[in-house]
Amino acid sequence: MSAQILDGKAFAATIRAKVADHVSRLMADHDIQPGLAVVLVGEDPASEVYVRNKGIATRECGMKSVEHKLPAETSAEDLYALIDSLNADPSIHGILVQFPVPDHLSERDIVARIDPAKDVDGLSVVNAGLLASGQQAMASCTPLGCLMLLRDTLGDLSGKDAVIIGRSNLVGKPMAQLLLRDSCTVTIAHSRTKDLAETVRRADIVVAAVGRPQMVPGDWIKPGATVIDVGINRIPAPEKGEGKTRLVGDVDFDSAKEVAGHITPVPGGVGPLTIACLLANTVTAACRINGLDEPE
Ligand code: NDP
């Protein structure tokens, strides 16, 4: 029997609707409009599209959206001065600096400059440490989206065997912490893992966050497992015409869907959840900063 395909686009829309609802209540009851500031340094075309989409989604939820576009040659001092002013601005609850930044700037130092309470990307060592020690943290948006989708699909995750392939600070590690917090038995696999196939075969939940096209075949998947494919890889698609490409995940979708119980497609699975969770994190930050109950 074929797996149920998890519709990330539809699920992201439900997250955004809940965010919009919470925003209107914050405005009506407390006169607080959550605000998200996005900073872009340089003119990377892909980043410009991401920033524009984030701005549109933010405004559509009724939040304040501020975009700062700085020239590529902006000095670290000038960028930090802007971050400091956003840290101090009471109308801004979330700050995101779009990566990558030009080489003369340090992503680590930029993240460290953002007030952890406004670090809605959840990338700072403070938020990573809070999450790892089981305290209230701002969690990285993509793994948070995966967790919300898993809860929505499976309900209680307690006791499930979860295997995460990939150990990046952006996806793999925070995913592991979030699933551990939900009482999964968590294994983190990576490029040095011995017998990855056997490791993955044990999993009730597989999260693939590697960046290698279709590396997880269907015969690695335990029958009925839930497969979350975070990977986004562009491969040649000669069937669409010369020089054409298409997006695929880290999982071989066609073979995996014959075995899995649930699976996310690429595109249209995890991808849309990231911006939705960025909006959700901004509302959460606005509530915490103002000492109010936060969304569930
Ligand atoms: P990184 O390159 O930072 O990390 C990749 C991880 O995969 C590393 O931990 C690496 O192991 C591991 N890995 C590499 N090769 C193998 C292998 N052969 N077997 C097992 N593990 C391996 O990537 P990210 O975590 O940033 O991103 C992963 C993927 O997710 C990418 O395709 C990216 O585009 C996508 N992505 C999608 C997002 C979205 O949907 N919105 C958001 C963020 C990422 P080691 O540490 O040992 O080198």
C-alpha cells in the first residue's frame, strides 16, 4: 500500500492561519502588533526572493514587516549598529539576517549579536543551549516545522524510534533535541555512521537532512514508518528539455512511498513549513517579551 503523502503547503497554511488569529488577538487585547525585521546584505538574487516572500507572508498574517537592504560592502560595525538598534526597538520582536552574507562578515558573530529573545531563526548558541538543556528556547524554524508536522500526523511521539540523518546546527541537531523533548528515542546519523541502512531500518520516524539527492532508497525504510525529507537538491531533468532541472529530496520518493506509512514530497513538503514557523516564532517572541501566554 502506498504511503499517505503529507501536504506541507496545506499544513503551512493552517499554521499561518493560527498565527494570524493570534496576531489579531494580541492587537485587540493588548495593542501589540508582532514585528519581524529582515536584514539583507548584498544582492544575492535567491536571497532577495526569500526576503520578499518572508515580507509578504509576515504582512499577510497582520504583523509588522521591516526590511533593511544593505550594500554588499557594509562593514561589520555598521551591521552590528543596525542589529543593536533592532534589539532595542520595542516594535520589533524578531530579527533575521538573511544568509549567506558577504565573506568579510561572520555569520557566527552576526547571530551572536542578535538578542536571543528576538533570535526567531533559533540559530544562536544561547537558544541551542537552552533547547539542549530542556529550557524554554527559540527553536530553528525548519526542524520546528518538521516537529509540528510529525505531531499533527502521529499525535503523541513518545517512545518512537527516530533516526535523523544529518547533524548540522541548522537542522539535524535541533531536530534531535526537539524529538528528544517529545520523548522519542533519538539516533543522529552522519557521514561517518557505520551501516546507515540498518540504522534507518530501525526507525519509526526518519528525518533526512543531508543534501544528497535521493540517497535514501525505499528498502532502507521500515514498513509504515513516517519519512520527513528536508533535503532540497536540484538535479538535471533531460525529460523536461535540454538543460532543464528539477528538485528532489534526500529520499528516493518513488521507492520510499511504497513502503512508508507517511512521507513528505519535495517540493511541497517541509519547504513551506519554514516561513510559517518563522512567523509562529515571531508571535511566540512577542508574547514572551511582553510576559503574555504564548501560542501552543
Ligand atoms: P549540511 O551540509 O550543513 O549538513 C549535512 C549533514 O549531512 C552533515 O551532518 C553530514 O555529515 C551529513 N551527511 C553528508 N553526507 C552523508 C552521508 N553520505 N551519509 C550520512 N550523512 C551524510 O546541510 P543542512 O543541514 O543545512 O541541510 C541539509 C539539507 O536540507 C540540504 O539539502 C538543504 O538544502 C536542506 N534544507 C532545507 C530547508 C527547508 O526545507 N526549508 C532548510 C534548511 C536546509 P557530517 O556532519 O559527518 O559531514
